[in-house]
Amino acid sequence: MAEKRFLKVTLIKGLAGKRSSHVQAVRSLGLRKLGQSRVLEDNPMVRGNIKKAYYLLKVEEIKNETQ
């Protein structure tokens, strides 16, 4: 069985003054406050939102994470 892959996404820059589409992408990842982190399953939707607002985020790959 294929192992699930997860991404730890952390908001490292504030959202004030950023494009609304970038803010929406960060919010859809579940991030609201500076320094907040979330562990999300690696899938195309998450990757697309990370790509859109890459300069606001720090991303780490995690393998075999249990939730």
C-alpha cells in the first residue's frame, strides 16, 4: 500500500496588503495567524494553493505522519 505524504505549512509573512487571491489561498490552507502551522495531506489542491502564495509560506515534507 502506498504511504501517505504530508506537508507541514507555516505562515511566515503577514497577509496585510497582499493580493486577495493570495490571501484566499493561504486561508484555504487553514492559516490565519503569523507563525501558525498546519499538517496537510499532500494533494493537488494543497500544492496549488502553496504555489500561488509560496512567498508567504514555509513548507516541509513529512512522511508517515499519523493524524
